Amino acid sequence: MAPLDLRSKRLFLFDLDGVFYKGKERPVKIAGSAVVEAIRNRGKELFVLTNNSTDTVRTLHLNLARLGIRIREDEILTSSRLTAEYIEGRYGRVSYFLVGEAGFDRELRRLGHRPARASEADVVVVGLDRAVSYGKLDEASKAAKRGAALVASHAASFYMSRFGPALGPGPLVRAIESASGRRAIVVGKPSPLMFRIALKKGGCRPEEAVMVGDQLDTDILGAERAGIDSVLVLTGIDRSVAGTHALGSVTDVDGLVRYL
């Protein structure tokens, strides 16, 4: 594999968990300060592109600031906020039944969507839910089968917790799909939708951007589907770039500095 050359890239897209830090409850820093500063010093742009659906953008911004990583709030694109925006753009302001956590609920309410009983919801929304119950999945499945739209923040099987890979929302999405006979619209990685939104916000073409992530079946695959080059960091879920279309790999995200 040829040496990395990122000097032509104008827009850098970064995952969070497994790249800058590990863990949702109290993040533990891995790296990030050096590469963010280098990108800014070279006049390039960046976005965080995270499948995190449990925290608000504000919470993530505060976490990054506490860890000394200078990323602005408007540079953080989460699957929960983008899902709320997608629902508004496609369906308007709607009533929703959420399989998810409080941060996702706040992002939906922020745009004027209204929580409702499953039997009365216009949209069933699915994200990571670490307190999910059989009853909640059953209600969501019945609502989708009845005709409510089914929209998922993302459908990855795992996310990177501070203790290692942990169960993601993908199995929940697939359970509801199986029980309802409906297919979910998926906003987050590896859906190209999230990448297209980032490119539009950054005013860049796919070939001018690069995705930096730790997970092959979300970060790297999603970038490939969107026509964007990618780099795998070896601090998260996947540790080998073999057999993928990534440009290469680095030990941690600050290792990118010498290629800029």
C-alpha cells in the first residue's frame, strides 16, 4: 500500500469513539489534539461524523473540551441530530415513538417533534438504547407494522465503549424490521446519507475529503459508498486494514500529522 498523502484533502471527517476517546459514560482520551491543531494551521476544514445517538451535540462538545480537543459545536454532526433533521425534511414536524435514550429525545424535541404513544406515532425512531425492554421493541414493531415510518439513527452492530466493543443499535433495528416486515431508513454510517450531508456542509467534492475512523463496517465502508477516501486508526474496534479500500492505517489519530 502506498504511503499516505493527505495534502490534497480539504475536508477531514472524524469518528469519535475509538478515535479521539473511548467510552460514553466518562470518555477516556486516546489522542486528537495534535491532528486537530495541524488541520487548523493548514487552513483545512473538519467535522466529527459520529453515530453516537445517546448524547446531544452540546454534551459531546463539552466532553471534547474537557479532554483538550478544540472542536467547535457546529463541527459535530451526530446521527441523532441528523436523524431529527432528516425526519423534519421528509415528514415535517411529527409525533414519534423512540427506542433510544434521553439525548436522542432532546435532539428530536429540539426540532419540534413530539413524543407519543406507539399507537399514535407518525414515526418510530431507533437508536442505541441500553435500557431497552421486550415491551418497547414489541410496541415499536407493532407501530411500524401499522404504518408508522421507521427511521434509525444507524444500524451498526457495535460501538466502542471504554471497556471495548459493546452491542450497538443494529440488532434492535433488525428485530423491529423482522417483526414488522418494514425496512428502516438509516441515516448514520455506513449510509452514504450522513457523508453527503457532511460534504454539502463542507462545500467539498468526495475526492477532496477523507474519513478517519476505527470501524470497517461503518466508517470505512460508508466512506467507500460515498466515494470518499478513508484511513483506519488502530485504537478502536478494527485493527487491520487488509482487504479494504482504505488508504492505509495509523497507530492513532495524531499519527496523521506527518502526512498533512
